[in-house]
Amino acid sequence: MNVLLSLAVYVVMLLQGSPASLLQEGKQQYQQRNLPAAHTAFTKAIEKDPSLVEAYFRRGLVKEKMNDLPGAEADYSAAIALDPLPLYYNNRGLTRQLQGKTAAAEADYLQAIALDPAYAHVYVNLAMLYSETNQPEKICDNLQKAIDNGFLPAAQLKSEYCK
């Protein structure tokens, strides 16, 4: 019985500061909207395991919410360097768009589409970018692609933008 208790204590101590436990802690803090604590947990997870792509992505989400757009962009870029997923390109594109980096944002959205043509949300972001850059001919096409790929709320936007 004593050996089992010692083993359990050891496992708890081992997991407390592990990258996986820190990542989980960051997720919990983010859900509770405790952004500084989430940021700290994700940062510690990255320090312990610099290859933990999800920690970069989630820290980028935190930085975006904290209005640290350059920091969010950097974290999304780090996530892309480790694992170039469409979601990471989409989020970096949105962050770049919010910073006025429209050409870079468009390139990210198009890369997300190249990786996953069925990723409906990116078409909405691309359409909104084209709205901001006064390219009306591209708005309706992208909203329709979002609808075709199952993002039905794009229909409301299409009714507003494509009369």
C-alpha cells in the first residue's frame, strides 16, 4: 500500500510541471477567461517543450484576445513552422488583416484554402478582406463557397453584400 501511495505521489509530481499538464492548465484558464494565467501556462509549456505546437497556437489566441496582435501573429507563425495546418494560417491571416497587412492576410487565407478547400470559415474571412480592400467581385464568390462548404451563416452576409 505504501509503495502505491509513493508511486501516485511521484506521478502527480511528475505531471504537475509537464508540458502536457501546463497546456491543460492554460486551456482551463482560457476557458475561465483568465488570460494572464493562460498566457503564463502556455509560455511555460513552450519553455519545457518548444515543439508543442498547440501551445503556440493557443498562446496566439490569448495574445489576440489581449490585443497583442504582433505577438499573436508571431505565435501563429511558430505554430505554422511546426505544423502548417489551415487553422493556423486562417488565424494568422485574421491577425494580419486586423493589423492592416492585407496582402499577407490574403496569402494566408489562400494557403489555408490550398491545404483544405472545404474549410468554410476561411472563405468568409477572405470575403471580408475583399470587402475592406474594395474588391466586390470577389466577395460574393467567396461567401458562396463558404455556404457550399456548410457555413450557412454566410448566407446572411451574402444577402447583405451581394444584392
